[in-house]
Amino acid sequence: MSPDPVTTTEAWLRDFVVRLDLCPFAAAPLRAGRVRVVASRGENLQEMLAELIGELDLLREDGAATTLFVVPSLLADWEEFQDVMAFAEDLLDETGDGDWVQIVGFHPDYVFGDAPEDDPAHATNRSPLPMIHLLLRDEVAAAVQGHPDVAGIPARNVALLRELAKEG
């Protein structure tokens, strides 16, 4: 039996993202119970996208700060994932939802275009399963405003992950 995608994602968030402080904005909403993690049950892209739209409605209504929309049975292919992310961003722009929510993709095979494929820095955007992170723009703006060095976060994470890789 394969592990539960929600449990797997929650462990990744807690034990990797928060523990290493890769996202300095993740710990507070996680501790406050304001992170929603949900796994898509969609059997095709159309069903998955319909669920994603439903998650937008829930995010707007339920008081969560963010939603991790995990896609355990679709989007294993990195190229397809990128296409779906681009489509989802276009959809948000067309519906006006992009005014209040933004999305960030995480994928087990995430690769930054300008780095070697074996670069440990890719782990900043790698996750155990494909997922679409839905973030409220107001929450992001408030978190960013209170952080002393937002621009330094990516460089810090890259250096940390490369150092951890060296240490084994």
C-alpha cells in the first residue's frame, strides 16, 4: 500500500520546508492550522482542474492561509506539469482569481533551467508528489513586508542545500 499523499506532504512540509526554514513564511500558518493539504482524486486533467477551481472557492471561504493541492496520480511528467501550471496561471488571469491568489508549482523532478540537473538547489522546489501551491496574495504581501531580507531567501536556500549535499 502506498503512503497517503496528504500525510506524505504534511511530513515534507514540516520536516523539510519548515525544519530547514526554506520558506520563512511557512511555520506560522502551519502552527496556526491555516495550511490546507488536499489530494486530488481526479482521474484526468479535466477532473483535476475542476477540483483545483473548487479549492480556490474553499481557500476564499475557509480561513486557510494557503492550500497545498497535491496531485498524486497525474502530472508525474515534468513537462506536462509545466504545461498544466502555465494553463492554470492563464485560467487565473482570465477569471480574475489571479488578483487575490497566486500559484507556485512543486514537483519531484523540478529543475531550474539554468542549473545542472544534479544541482541540490533544485530541492527548493522539489516535493514528494506534484503539487500546486495556492497562496493568498494578501497573506504573501503581509509576510514579505515583515521579513528583513526577502531577496536573500533564494540564495540562502541554494547555499544551504548545496552545503547539506556536501555533508551527505
